[in-house]
Amino acid sequence: MRKLVETWIEAEREMYGNSIGKAVNRLNETLGGAVTTSRVSEWRRGIYCPSQEALSEMLYRGYPYVLHKAGVKLAPGQLDVIDGMLWVIEKHEDGHKTHYFL
């Protein structure tokens, strides 16, 4: 899990322009949790393991970055297909999507 946490942090910084603090705030808003930056540091060191929901969110945010770094170019429709194979996606009337990892 440590590598996924590292990749998520890198993706948040490089792809989304978020500091660790902003990434943690976004994670808390998305999951309704109270994760701290010190807890993320403990995840990075392998002291604790993130919850299944946190891991799912990290993967959701990180995999487009990983594909990009690997030189894989996908059209938006292809990303939607991948999303649909990994997550249950609910599309709202305002265009917002909610994803669940099951």
C-alpha cells in the first residue's frame, strides 16, 4: 500500500496541482473523514494502512497519472470505460459523478 500512497501524493502534486495538505482536505471532503497529514505520513511509512475507501480514492485519482507517465494516451471515452470496469459510477443531473469501489 505504501507505493500507492506515494503515487497518489505524486499524482495530486504533479497532475492536479495539490499540496499534500490540499490532497488530504480533498480526500476528507470526498470520504467524509478526518485524515490528517501526519496520518498520511504514517501510511507512507507503512505504520498504518489506509481504509478501503481511501485506497479506492487514491487509485481513482492516481491511475490516470500512472497511465500518462507510462505514455499511454487515452481518449476521455476510454477513461470512462476503465472507470466503469473498476468503480460503480453514479452520474448526477449537474454532471457530477460519484464513484464507489466495490
